Amino acid sequence: MIPSSPPPYREDAPAYFVPRIALLFCAPLIVNGFAMPYFPVWLSTLSLSDFEIGIVLAVPMFIRVITAPLAGLLADRIGERARVLIWSAVLSLLTALALFVSHSFWFVLVIYALQGGVYSPYLPIVEAIALTGVRRWGFDYASMRLWGSVAFIGATMFGGVMIGLYGGAMVLPAMACAFLLMILLTLIAPRVGRPRRPSTLTTLTEPPPKALRKLDLQMLLIGVTLVNGSHAMLFAFSAIYWQHIGFSGTQIGLLWSAGVAAEVVMFACAKAIIRRFSLWTMIFSGCGLAVVRWIIFPMDLGFWGYFVLQCFHAFTYAIMHTGMQIMLVRRVPEEQEASAQGLYFFYTGVFTAIFTFASGYFYSWFGVQGFYSMSAVALVGCGSVLAAWSLQPQRAASGGKTLEAS
């Protein structure tokens, strides 16, 4: 969670800044609400193999890691980031429409990879504009970002109903409509002028500062982002698997919504949790429960069992992510904040892409038992976090007592 701060600048904020940003968050997360659970289902209707589905889903993630920083650099140099939003939305819609032309593996792979490239800067640039409002005028970040999560849940639920009625054929029209909404909402994007700080993505075009090169911090970043990456098979194949074992579209929508709703609740409770528990406890709880989550997933749990398991997302992502963010705030100087966030984005993107690619193999070879491989990934992440904890400079200097424990 990012707290608001007293406004250090005198100029007036754009009118209705908070609701405009909230709507800008809604548009891309509606796209994600359709695409993340159900685009793999559409791919499965094309008679693609599980291996081919894994490739189609992974390649755009690799592309995004390259194109997002370049788009962030362009947005910062243009001076008005909202202009890049318009191009991102228009080109994303064109790629969505192109997917109607041909359904061959290579065509879908190329077009979806292009879509990953042109769509990638949209949400981070909205984040950058929102954070400008936090820094300049003291707006509350959570009150803007929350509506994006609500939109994601609504899109996921609606998509589940539509999947039940029309099958995978509903996915492309739903995504195209969501991209069209993105274009319309860029027209109300607040204009905040030239950024006074570089965006998170821009910093990826430069070497990381010394504070981020410390071994313990690198091990922590790698460990947490490995655990983030272990969610790859869930994102790629959970809806396909649940459909295979007979869950309805509405049930699949509920399962996806349960994870996001649990995440939102955990974010809302984060302040109280931080007062009671150390950051290391928060991070370790997420890592450990990720190992358990992927071990349990292949079991025959039934709908309510999977519903409870999806609520683990509150720990395997939300509480761990919150602990990681606050750890970065404490360990990295403010002027290097964007670089820290950029490196976090980079590691998460690379690991998620790698394990999405690998999940195509594992699911093809082992079916749902392939989730055990994600448990192994999370276990390696746990080991990296444990190494980071043991390497903390303050532990060596204070006989094992960490700053968080003091």
C-alpha cells in the first residue's frame, strides 16, 4: 500500500483527478479480467496443444519485459504520459481485431506477442500518473487502485457467465470491447505535464544503483519474484483444468474472483498486520504457503476446496508483496525508489515468462500433477529469501537482531 503524503507543490490538481484515475485503472483490469482466466480457454478451442498454449502465453511476457521500459522512456521524454496511453490502447485494439483473421498457431503467436508489446505500458503509465497525484497533491493511492480490482472481479464473473453460455468464442469479442473502452477512457486521462521523477519502467534502461546491488537485497528480490513466478501455471491452465473436471463458467469465475477478493481484503488489512508482524514474517508466510498451495492443488478438492485454496492468494501474493514493497522503502533511498520498482517488475516479468513457457511442457506431460513443479519453484524462492535474511548486514552487526525485530 502506498500512503498519501502532504502536497509539496502549489499548482492545482486536475479536476476530478481521483475518479478519472480510478476509471483509467478499471479499463486495463477489465481486459485482464477477461484475458487472464479465459484467453487460455479460447486457445484450447483452437485445438492447440498444451505446449503450444504455453508458448503463446509466454512469448508476450518476454516481449513485455523489453517493450515496457522503452515505452516508459518514451513517455517520460514526450513529457505528457497520457499521449502514450492513447497509442497503447489503439494498437491493442487493432491486435485484438487481428486475432479474428486467422486462428493458426503461428499467426496467433505473432499477433498476441505484438499485443503484449503494445499493451504492456498502459497500466504502468496509469500507475505513474496516479503516483504523481499522490506526491504532488496528497491523493490516496488505494482509493484509486481499489476500483481496478473491483473491475477485474466484475469482468471475471461476467466472463464466467459468458463462457458458460457461449464457450471460448466469447473471449475475443469481450477483449475487443474492453480495449475499445480503454481508448475511450484515455480521453479523460489527467494531464499532469512533464514528470519530475522518471517512471518505474524508464529506470530499467539504466544500470541499477549501488543500493540495489547488495547481495542480500538481490537474493530477497529473486526469492519473492520466484514465488510470484510460481503462479504461472495457475494463470495459464487453471481455467482449462477446472473446465475439464466439470466446473461451470460461473464457478470458474467465482474461483478467480475469490483470489482477487482475498487479495483486496488483505491489502485493506495491511496496516494492522504491519503493526503486529515483522516484514520478514509477512514475506516468509507468503513463500511457505505458496509451496503448500501448489502441493495441494492437484488433489481432488471439489469446488469449495478450490475456493478456499484460491483465498491463499491473500498470502502467496498480497501480504508477501506488501512486505516486499515496505522492505524496499526501508532499504532503498527515496531517489532510487523508481529503480527498485523497475527491478522488481523486471524480475517478476522474466520469471513469470519462463515458468509460463515451462508450464506448457509440464501440463502437457503430467496434467494437473505438473503443479508440483510450481511448488518446487516456490521452494527455491523460499531458500533465496532465507539466504537474504541470513545475509542482512544488520544481523551481522547486531548479533542476529534485525531492524524489523527491534
